Amino acid sequence: PEAEKISGETLRERNLIRNEGCAECPIGCGRVTEIKEGKYKGAHGGGPEYESVWALGAMCGVSDLDAVVMANYLCDKYGMDTITAGSTVACGMELYEEGYMPKEDSPFPLTFGSGEALVEAIKLMGEQKGKLGKLLAQGSYRLGEHYGHPELSMSVKKQEFPAYDPRGIKGIGLEYATSNRGACHVRGYTIAPEVLTGAADRLKYEGKGELVKIFQDLTSALDSTGICLFTTFGMGGEDIALLLSTATGFKVDINEFMKIGERIWNLERLFNLKAGFTRKDDTLPMRILKEPIKTGPSKGEIEELDKMLDDYYKVRGWDKNGIPTNEKLKALGLLD
């Protein structure tokens, strides 16, 4: 019942003005919305999108759709990512409710389920107002670290999780851990085969190193073209390679297209290694590794990352510490 209050169907009935898309796009995944009643009446803007509703709504236990929509508008106003903003507020709520954050550090009860607290926290974060606003603006890891509990930040390399629990979807957990920019579903969307189509068993560990590498390389190549990631739901890598060849005059088949992505991924890896990242940074929060899911179809599951990480490094042509070998760099034309 609570989930239905913030569903896409409810958003359409309650807030939608019209759908819209980028120039010439046939998909039109965007939307213009308005809050038509209540304390935020008259506010209007773009979105919210699926991930935004999850982060600002479900993640914070908020089923007040108008508050979720208003929080989304505020994130747009302040130029803040909705996933990170919602996850950081949720971290703050847990710190507050567990007693790790002194009550006097928040000018209002920062509790799960409070739409008012959500909106006010986003305002403080965007304006970096007061102690709480300044702490929230630093993200969930530094927020948790300030109160002695960085483990409550659901993040990798200090970037917050999107809306998929890796304990119940093994490949996306490996993707989060190895993503060059931290936990990110759009750097290797294994949700497609593991959840949307069921082509890969979401609870099995075998073969996930290869699966994650394929999706990471494909996404890296696609991003370099400027083509929207959502198009891959309607066409494959072969189609995109053909479009690229037609547009540029260079002959690019699917193998070359994937090699372009692999080269990009390895360059990013080398940058991170030079910046001080090591194998220890290719990990997940302890909650994900040790605390089983309590209910639902994935009840009892944890993410046993080490079962996949060595295989992933091997498939990538990296050593056991996650460093690209000279052989791999030579094959990609990156040794110089």
C-alpha cells in the first residue's frame, strides 16, 4: 500500500502534465509535473524519474508523493544528484534514529517516513545551511564518518548506491564494486539480463565477471558516442557500431566497438591506480557483505564479492591486485 502511493501510476494520475523527450527522441522518457494541492501547491518542474522516486521516497521511507516531487524539484534547483541526495538524507535519518547523531544537531526530527523532514533536509543540504546542512552537503560517507559510523553509508568509492540491492542481484554488486567512479548502475547495466529479461540468474556467481566486463565495455563505448544509454533497450552493439561507421566514415564492427570501450575502461582504471586506488577500494559496504536480506524473494542473501572479483580481474587481463598487465595494455595499444 505504501509503495503504491509513490508509484508511476499514482504520479501520472496526481502530478503529470505531459511527457517530453530530448530533441528528435522517439522515446520521450522525461516528464513535466506539477503539485496541484497541499502545502507545495503550484510548484512545478521536470521529473521525478524512477531512481529519484526511489532515493527520495522509498529509501527515506517517505510515501508522501508531493514531498518526494518537491524534494526532486529542489535537487534540480540546487544542482544536486537525486540519488546521492536521497541516500545521504537516508543515512542521516539512520544516524539520527540510532542515536549516533545528537538531537540538537538537527533543527527538526530527522526521521524515516517524514516528508517534511525530507524536504527541509534537502533545503539545508542545497544551501549548506547550519551544521546539518554542511554535513549533508558532503555526502553520506563523510556524514557517517563525522558521527563515527561510515559503515552506514551505502556507497562505493564514496559514491552512493542506486536503486538495486546487490545482495539479491550478484552481477550489479560486482559492477558497483569495480566501477571506476563508484557505485553506478549506468556504467554496466547488468540489471537488463539479471532482472529485466532473466537471461542471467541474478543469484548465481558463476560467469558474472565476464558479464560485467561486457556491459562495462559496451557502456564505455556507447558513452563516447554521445548516444543515450536508453537506446540499448531497442538496439544492440552491432547496430550502434553500424551507425558509428555511417556517421564517421571509419569502419567499426562490433569487435572494434567493444575494444574501444575496453580501452576507455582500462584508461580510467590506470587513472584511478595513479590516484592511489587499490584492490581494497573494489569492495562493498560491510552491511552488504555480512547482513542478509531479511524479507522477500532474496531473503537470506548476502553478496560474496570475493567469489567474483578474482574472476573479474582474470577476465579483464589484470593481475590479482587489479592492475592491468603489460600484455593487456599492449593489446589495447596503451603500453606507451
